Amino acid sequence: MLTIAPRISPKLLEAIVRLDKRTVPIAETCRKVGREAERLGLPRPSYERIRELVHEARRIRRRPTTASVLVDVALRVRPPDAIADQSPAWASVTSAGDSESSNSLLLGF
């Protein structure tokens, strides 16, 4: 009987990131993830879903790190607005017009 995974286990998501290499075809990553799923006793995800997740993981890895953006801003390679573009979503959640609370959130006090 064929079983279909309704959701990908966090363990398999970690395996996709760990096992994926840009120089290796996604089909090979899919086979490795399938073996990992069997080893963990989890349903094997579809090739299509693994392909989507591999592309997403590769896209995320291509983003510059916050540190590299800060260095670029300091060296005037990027505009200061680049820092805001790099900030996590939670950093922009503040009370309306309350700049002091936003500074406290970003600076950790």
C-alpha cells in the first residue's frame, strides 16, 4: 500500500537542508531523503514536494547574512535601508508611533 505524507516532518526538513548539495541533482537528494524517511519510519515525501523544498532552501541560503549587510552599509556599498530589508519580520511589529518601544525591541532592552 502506498502512503502519502500529508506534512513533512521537521526531521525530514532538516535532512533536506543537510543532504542537499548544489552540485548534486535534486533527484539524488530525493533518493537520500527517501532513505532517511524510511530509516526514521516516516512516510516518503513526493519528488515534487522535495523539489519545491530544495529550491526554497537554496533560495534562502543565497540571501546575504545580516552581518554582511551591516558591513556593506558601513562601507557604503549598500544604502542604510538595506538593514531594514534584512531585519526579521518580528522586528517591524511595534505600537503605532511608538519608536522607543521599537528601539527597545531591536536593541534587546
